[in-house]
Amino acid sequence: MPVREPSRPAAPPLSVGGARIVVRPGGHGAGLRPAAAVPVPDDAFTVTAEREGLWRLDAAVAVPQPPDRAARFQEQDTLDPDLALDAAVMFPGSAPHGPFLCLYQHKEWWMRPAWRDALADVPERTQMILWRDDDAWTALVAVCGDDARADLHGDALAVGTVRAVDDARDADAAAAVPASGLRIALSSNRVGRTALADVAAYLAVAADPYDAIRACVDAAAKRLGIATADRRPLPEALSGFGWCTWDSLGRDVSEAAIIEKMEEFHAKGVPVSWVMIDDGWSRTDREAETLIGLDADPERFPHGLAHTVDLLRERYGVRRVGVWAAFQGYWSGLESNGQAVALIGAEHLAVTSNGCLIPGPGRRQATMFWATWLSLLRDMGIDCVKVDSQSSMSTMTRGVESYGEATIERHAALDRLVETEMGGAMINCMGMAPESYWHRPVSAVTRTSDDFLPHDPASLAEHLLQNAYCSLLMGELYRCDWDMFWTSHPHARTHALMRALSAGPVYCSDAAGRTDPAVLGPLLLNDGRVPRPDTAAVPVPSALLADPTCAESAWCVTATCGDWRLLAFVGMNPDQPQRIRLHEALRGLPACADGGERWVVDREAMTAERLRPGADEGSAGPLLAYGESRLYYVWDGPWDAAVMPLGLIDKIVAPATVAVGADDDSGIGTGDQLSDSEAMAVRLAEPGRFALLDPDARCVDVRCNGETVPVHRNGALCMADCDDTRVDIRWKA
């Protein structure tokens, strides 16, 4: 019998070659000599298989020193802080073919998607690339490790995406580097470094694109010691409907203006669970953009912040009140002679190269800063915060602190203290640089887009694209905040729909007199609770690799809620309507639990349609103009019963408003069940119009609180108006 050879691990699907470091010369006259690219051995990068279908890319390099300056106390050559190490990413055989989805940092604080046909065109500061080869999806995710940050970019020699440096490679070395088109760069953000060693990226291959991304994120999070989204529940304080002052009042926020808006909410019967008092409330020097005190501006809040909080709670039933803060204190830090510095202690602060006074990078420094401020806020009744300008920190400390030094202890202190003082109720904002999102240990919520721009309706597509595509990555780590919106707006209903599917905070920023309760009704329950899906909305597989603003089909995102899948279609092409195509949107998503046919409920038409596997996909749905939207519910669960409860159909996330089973026996009992029927008890979140799917027309009775109620049937979709929350359903066996 032949001896079976032991199995060997699969060869890595990528390698790295042509590595070069960018060196700043030391020694006399160094400032007159430019930085130069110096080739280093290819083992500067190593690829390690973590498990089947998942690989880790690490980097380790040291600057070779001239013999006359080899001692560390001499003027040594150092790595460039902005581009320390750069190399070509290669793939066995031929390089992957486009299209490629890229998530790249286009501003200091934000990311957006881009689509490219060639790796050489990948944008600078790209953090994730996703592509498909045949039936497999590949995700390549860059990481900011303990010290260094990795970025992906197109070949600098081909497209000039990285600033020019003198290339010291000889011709033979240059010729040996394959023209793969994709490069990876590492940087430290700190001058004077002579060595660098850190994790750089993860690559995963899977049949499902979301699984590939999740594998990379899970591995990176474990390596860095931070939680993933499944361990970051949405804080209770942010679970209801909220209102933020920013797009209404800007920096002119005041107690009087807040109370005026709350009077309107009260008159219109809008249940506001939380209020976020944004920038403008604190005592600052508005010209210097510095924080003077840790209390409220006495002109805008003449009775103090605690008085405003008490009014909101006692007069208007607001449960939670939050305030805005900047990660560095205020936009340009703290006022050196102010009360804030006196309370915190100057020894817990650091001065940047351009003179800004900010919280220090050490654990004790950051802890004292946030402990002092958060404790005072709690004494004023504040129980949630929005911490802004987070990714400014590495910019403000550029050259002085590495990416890890600038963020790790500062984020750890903030996360830990908000968890202790406020139950973790914090919105991380302006923090989509990788050194920010890879270094928050436990905080749950992060903004996933640039600001909502209420005065520019044409910004809808950009806003939704940033949120949905960035949620592919951010949604594996955090609860995604799609930002505030206006209920009186040309695209208000679409904005409301997408906020409902975000699985994150839902809040508006309406100005006085501008709230439309009809837009909010489908979002909220009567007590201000917000029904949410289990997962953040992300683009369906068919929408991952193409720019939806110029596609023929309407753009589609999906989220799940129990055994129901929600599909939201949006018209994203400003030049022409786009067609809804259900079969296309479902292609590539997991099949039904038992592999059978799907049923789809059209929420607008209040109809149900059977979608059989392999059926003709030529049938097309309605056209959507720019900004128009439509929602569908798809049953993905097993067919264990004759009926499938959908929930309160007048709510966007209807499946989140119903639970199968009841906690009492006030409905159908064993004695009154018919011998030829079966039954189900459900509990609604509140009384309302209850919908269920009855594909075979077997439902014979719906009872609310023990009384039979009329059922309106529209094909397979049944609806009944229930004045209580206990509902019992009977069907023929």
C-alpha cells in the first residue's frame, strides 16, 4: 500500500517583493539631502497562513546604517515617517482581474468607496480591496497595528499615487519586480525611527464576500485585542429615537432654542428618547478654537447645563441627554490659562509641534483628562457623549508620536471611562482613519460617513454610498451611525428608510417647525423605541463591484432580522430612472434555510410574490427615479409552519416588532384547538396592523386578546388590525 504524504498547507495566494525603505539621511548636512528609496530583502514581509482561506501579512525592517554612524547615539539614517516601507503585492500566476471595490481614506477623518478596473489604479490610502474570481471572493484588508499603519495603493511607478522619492534600486533589481500594479506601504508617523515591525494586512478567500471580510476583521481584531461587533451591543441610551442640535442650530445652540424645539416635538406627539447637544454648548474661545472650561457657555446656558438636562427630562420625558466633545478637547485643543487645564492638571497634557495643548498620550494622562471631564458631565446629568475629530490626533502629533502612540492609550482611556460613567453610550465621530477604528477596544458606535448635507439634495448618493460600503468593514467592528437626517427634505423618506436599516442610532436634526411626524411614524414605536435589524445594511453581492450611480439596475442594500431578509432599493442615477430587479439582488445571497422557494413581500404594494429557484429572472420591478426607494421583505427561514409572522407592517423593520410565543396563556389553549388545525401565538411590540405570510391560504382564524379579528387578505399576505399585543393564529393542518 503506498504511503500517503502528509497534507501540505495551501500556498499563499499572494507574496510581496521589490521591497524598499524610504530613508532620511543622518549625519552632517542631512537636511540638504533628499530622502532615498533603498531596496531591502523580500523577507521584510512574511505571509503566514492563519487557517484555511486566511493569511496574515507582517512587516519587519531595519535601516542599514553607514559604518561610521552605526552606534545608536550617533546621527543615524532613519525611516521616513510618512512612507517607511513600500513593496509590490504579487499574486501567483496572473494578477486578479477587475472590477475591484476599494475603501479608501479620502479625507483625514472619512472613507468612501471607489471602483477600479486595474490594481494599478487603486487609490492612495486604500484600506480594503474586494474582488471576485469565478466563484470565490477575496478581501484584502490593511491594518494599523501597535505602531505602524499599512495602506494599499496603485503602483507608484505607474500612476504616481505616492509622492516621488529618489529610487536607489539598480536596473536589475527594478526589472525583477513584477508589474503587478498593487503596492502596500507602511508608515509610522514619527520621525527618528530606525526600525519597524508590525502586522500589515490580512487576506481571506471565501465563497461569500461578507465571510471574506469578516475573516480578515475577526483575525485583526483578535491580534490587536479589540472587540468585534458581536461584542459591542448598541448602548441602551442610544436605542430610542433621538434629536441632535447640529443641523438645526449649529454653534448657536442654547437652552432656549432647545426648549423651543422640544415644545414642537411635544405638540406633534413625537417621542424623543435622547437629545444630543452638539458643538457650541461648551465654554470656548471661538476665535482661537480652544476649550476654556469643562462647563457650559454661560451666555447660552445661563442656568447651567444641569438645568437644561432637568427640563428635558422632567418636562418633555427625554430619557438621556448627551453632549459633544472633541477628542483633543476642542478643535485646537485647550486654552493654556483656562479652568479646564487647572482642573485636569497641565502635567496630563501635551503640546503639539504647532502649539496646541491636548490630552497626553500616556495611559495616566488620557485617563485623568477624560475622568475629570466625564465625572463633571455626569454631575450635570449628562449620560452619553459624541466624541468628534478623533482622526485629527495622528495629524496633530505628526512627526512626534507614532500611530499607536497617538491613539491606543487615548482611545483605551476614553472607552473604559465612558463604559464606567455612561454605560458605553458614545458616538465615535470623524474617526474613520485606521489608527482610530483599529484601536478602540470596546466602544460600540462609530459614524460611517461624512456629514449629512441637508441643503444639498444631490448629496444623497454620496452619503448613502459612504455609509453602506464602509459598513462592510465598519459593521464587522461597530454599530454603524449613518448620521442625523431631516424629516422635511426632498429625500426624507429614503433617508429614514436607510437609517432604519443601519442597525445603529436613529436621530434627526430638524430645525424648529420643520419636523414631519408622518416620516417618523414608520421608524418608531409609540414610546420612542426604534425597531432594528440584526445586522447593518450593506450592498447586496450584485452591487458590490459596480458604481451604482451609473448602473441600469436600482441599487440595493440588505439587512437581516430573524428569518426575514430586508431588501431596500434606491434610485441612485441622477440622469435616468433605474429598474428594481429582485432576482438580481438575491443572487449570491444565502438560499432559504431549507433550500426551497422564496416569498417576497412588497411593502409599498402590500403584495407577496413567490420566487422559485431557477425561475425566469426576466421579470423586472418598478422604475426608481433619483432618491426614490422601495422596501421588500424576503422570508429566508425554514417552512416549519403554514404561516410566517411578518410583524407590524406600518413599521419599516416589521420583523423586529413581533416575537413568536407568548408569555401567558390568555389566548388559545389546548382545550379550544381544533383537531384539524394548528396554532401559533405571537407577541407584538405594540398594538397595530399585524401582517403574516400565508402562502397556501391555510389561515382560518386570527385572534387578538382572545377575540377573533377581521383579516384582510391580499393573495398570500394577510393583515389584521390588532388593539392588543397578544395575537393567536390558527391554520388548517
